[in-house]
Amino acid sequence: MAGATANKFDGMTWTLGTSGFTSEVLSADWSGISTESFETSHALTAAAGAGKIANATYLFSDITDGGAITLTFNFDPDQLPPVAGVVETGTLLFRKIAADASAASWAASVGMTDWGFSGDLKGKWTATGTWKVTGNITLVAAA
């Protein structure tokens, strides 16, 4: 069934178009996608009335902040993190299931804002990076 690819997490990859950075994703958090709101309430705004609460009114911007994506992936000490302030296309490719011809993906222009790596004696080395979205997010459905 097309579109069911997001039901399972394993097999997700992150690829950057300019730097060529790519990695299998161990965890992902794409958050902060938001739209600004502007309060329009004023002294003459009608009271909430009997049996009601809240009466503040708002207008909403047609500009949406694409948020930021924070990913944890396997650390590769031979692969430099793309932290040079370059905006490039980042593509998050979701897991492809056998019934689909192609996997779903989300892509956006991004710039890396944070990066680090860690490990311990009992586990693998992992790295975490955060990329800020600038402009549109393109969603391609699984087919």
C-alpha cells in the first residue's frame, strides 16, 4: 500500500546534495514547523459570553517556518560534517516497502547549525546533527 512507508523507521536515509554527505538515520526529529499568529483583539472585542471561554482573536501568516531536523546517525570519522554555512538540498528518504515502486521522501534547502559525536565502551559511535530549513519543503509520496 503506497504511503505506508512511514509506519516503520528502519531504512531511513539522509542525503545532502552539494556536500555529498549521506547516512542511515538512527533517530529523527523534524520539529518547529510553524506559522506566526498576530493577535487582533482590542478593547472593543466582544466578551466571551455565557457558557463560553476565550475571546482573543488572531490573524495567521501565510509564511510557514520549515523548522529544523535533528538526526542521529552512525558516526564515520572519515566523513566531514557539512558545517561550513552552505545551504544545500537535504533529502530524508523514508523506508521503502516491497509493495511500493518508490519510497516517500521530504526534501528542503537546509543549513547545518549543530553537530557533534559521542560513544561509549558498550556501544557504537554516533553523531547528531541539526539542519535549519530555509524555504519550501517538498513532499513526494510513495508510489
